[in-house]
Amino acid sequence: MPITVNGSSVPLPDDPRVSLLDLLRERLHLSGTKLGCNQGACGACTVLVDGERIVSCLALAVQYDGRSVTTIEGLADGETLHPLQAAFIAHDGFQCGYCTPGQICSAIGMAAELERGMPSHVTADLGAAITLDRDELRERMSGNLCRCGAHNGIVDAILDVYAPAADDRAVAA
């Protein structure tokens, strides 16, 4: 069964050792997903699989047989940017931009986790609604590193898109 990447069916690689990151970058020429540490520690290679965030450098492509992968290239609707992509621009949430695709994919996955009521390490009250404040956001995004120091812009962009919605959808843990 093929993998679906950004809505298109893609055959699995013949070599089962091919990482999902290498499939995306080297074989499909989707260069938006970046190779960072290649150890799953920096988050530069974060993509969404069935809406959940993963680090693609540590994943074998064959593990995702029949599943749907979304990269940064798959988020925009034609020429219309995803709201989070637009917010990153509005809040100057990038400097060199190398970590930006992983940050954006991770934030989208993070918002879905929040919507499902998944607590983070800093969620104080597991019985109360989870509010996406700066501390909650920083903990949830701690797997994505920005070496340029654009963290404040990144946080502002994510809060701009997801905090009002998170407040409206406050979920009980």
C-alpha cells in the first residue's frame, strides 16, 4: 500500500532502510522538511502523520505504509498560506528559517494534542481545562529548537493562531 504525501499517493521505497526524511527530501524532492541533528533532538524534520507530529529522521518510510504524511509544502491551499504560516510571517517567527517548517508542523500537531485534552509536563491540574498559555506552549514545543533566537516570534505566532481557539475549546483533561 502506498504512502499518501500531501494528498498524492507515493510508492514505498524498495529499500526498507530509507528514512521518511530521506524519502521526502531525496526521492520526492520536498526540501521543506529539513535535516537537522539526525537524532530526533532538534525537531527540524517534524512532519505530520495522520495529523500527529513525528520526527521524520527517526522514522522508516515503510512504517507509514497506508498512512497520510503532511509536510510544510502540503499545508498551504494553493497560493493561500496556512494561517500559522501567515502568522509566522506577521510575527517574524523566523530568522534563518531553517527550523520554521518543523516548528509549524509541530505547532499544528501540538494544537491537535491540546484539542484532544492531552496534558503536558507543566499542566498543573489534570482535572481542569487546559489553557494554551506561554508556559504550556513552551513545554509543548520544547522538542523544536531555534538556534537563531526567534523563539519569542514563534510563540507569538502560535498563540495568535491557537490561543483564542484553545480558550474557546478549553478541554477538560
